[in-house]
Amino acid sequence: MECDKCPSEAVMHAAYSGLHMCEEHFCASVEKRVRSRVREDNLLPDDATVEDPETWVIGLSGGKDSVVLTQILHDTFAKDPRVELIALSIHEGIDEYRDKSLEACEELTDDLDVRHETVSYAEEFGVEMDDVVEEDPNNMAACAYCGVFRRDILSTYAEEFGADKLLTGHNLDDEAETALMNFFEGDIRKMSQQFDSSIGPFEGADASRTRGESDDFIPRAKPLRDIPEKEVALYAHLQDLPAHMTECPHADEAFRGEVQELLYELEERHPGTRHSIMSGYEELAGLASAEYRDGTPDLDECDNCGSPTTGEFCRKCDLLETLEAV
Ligand code: SF4
Ligand SMILES: [Zn+2]
Ligand SMILES: [Zn+2]
């Protein structure tokens, strides 16, 4: 099959757009969509200057998504002195798996000459995920502990590095899954929070609604969220990027798995479903954010670590205490 834009052979067919694309046109299209998202969400504000650049911390796990994100942002901004990129990797204490993916992170950041920092749960909290899974004092999924610890490290270190924004490699499938999970849980407040913390356009964007920013958290953004997972994987493969492809041995988000399957079947039968879920979700989350904005409670500081929280202690400190008690 021929590329729709040139006589070269197509390497992919996107059912949702009907397009066949050759390697060159496919890669250019991925890059263009990421750059459009950066522009549309106004990630780089007008007041960023050479003297006062924007610092973006990228959560780099070594998986295909964050590797592709780092590569494209580097290609886009390496020569722009208004943006400084720092890659932050986390070792959760998942032996085989994370050691391998950190090698991929090292290789990529060495190639690109991007500053790279690594923090581990062991140094930071005195725990390793391999042990947490064994002990599991709260009878929870591994990812429920791991997600809380990861968010804490990303925020703490993004702040330490003076980050203006924290960027993660969530792709279209990840985002459509999260959107559906929030729908199914009926959690409109969560949608509003997600709009304000990570998907709403920043002030100054040419959009009908922008996010309500808070001083409590470093704003997040997901520039890959228009790119389907398979296309991220294909891009990483075609560009020969050092991405680590195996799955974490503790991955066990059961509900997400069900939603993933459902979404896969829907997309097969009705191409474009993921895109339409997201456009409706963003609209709704923006409306919810405007509705709830004034009623959002002020956050206190955790009595133990100072992180923003609604209670006396933050979730991370609560979990660490239960683990210490084992
Ligand atoms: S899959 Fe779950 S346990 Fe494994 S690294 Fe991700 S969040 Fe942590
Ligand atoms: Zn082509
Ligand atoms: Zn705390």
C-alpha cells in the first residue's frame, strides 16, 4: 500500500483518519501533533526568556512513551534557550525490570545530552516495591502504593529543580482509559481536578477554558495525549529509540485492564472512539472545573512531611506508616 502523501510504501494505516503513511510522513505527523499540543495548551508562555527560561521536568521511566516524549521535546526545544529540560527517573525497587529501563534512560539522555536525575523509593522512603508487594499491609494493588510514592517524588523533585511544569508521557489510550474510569466511577470532581492539574490549557492559550492553577502543586502536562499507544510504539521503533518494552511484573490495575479491553474493542468497531471520548471529556472536565473552582477547599500541610493534604497527614505518610508497622 502506498503512502497517501508520497509514492513511498506505507508503514501504517490509521483507521480513525483513514490515512496510510510512509515512515517519513508518519514520524513527521507524530511530531507535528505533539508540537501542536504544546502550542495549543500554551506550555511555553510569552514571558519565558533567555534570562528566565521555563524549566520542564520530564518523568522519564525508560518505557516507550516517556522516551518518545523526551526525544521529541529535545528535538523541538534543544536550540531554544527559553526552555530547559531535565529528565527525572524513579527506581521503585523492582529489581530486574527497573534496572533495565533505567539503562534505556541513561542511553537516551547521554545521546541527547539532557540532564538526567534518578531518585529511588529506597533512598527517599526506605521501601522497595518488591517488598511492599510481599507485605501489603493495606491489602491493596501494588500500583495503588506505587502511584502515591511516584507522585510524591515527582512533585518534590520537580520543586527542588525549580520546575515550572512537570511533563509525563501519557498517550491517547492512557488518557481515554482514565476518562472512562472517571465516567464509570461517576466522579465529576475528579474530572475537574484533572482538568486543573494536568489537561486544561494554560492561561494565555487560545481556548474557551483554561485551567485553574494552584500554588500547591507544580502544573503537569501531557503533550503525547493525542497520539495512540500503537503509534508511540511504532515511532520509538522506527526512530530506533532505546525504549524498554516489557511490562512491570507488579502491574495489576484490574479495573483499568477491563476498561482497556473495552476501549480496544470499541475502537476496533468504531475507529475514532478514543479521540471523541477525549474531546467530550475535556469539554466536560473544563465545565466542571469552572463550576467547582470557588468551592475547592484550601489544602493544609501534612504534619509529617509538609506536602499539601486535606487531612492531618498526606496519603504517602499514611502508607509509609502502615508499612513500617509490618
Ligand atoms: S505497574 Fe504499578 S507497580 Fe509497576 S511501576 Fe507502574 S505503578 Fe508501579
Ligand atoms: Zn509518504
Ligand atoms: Zn506527608
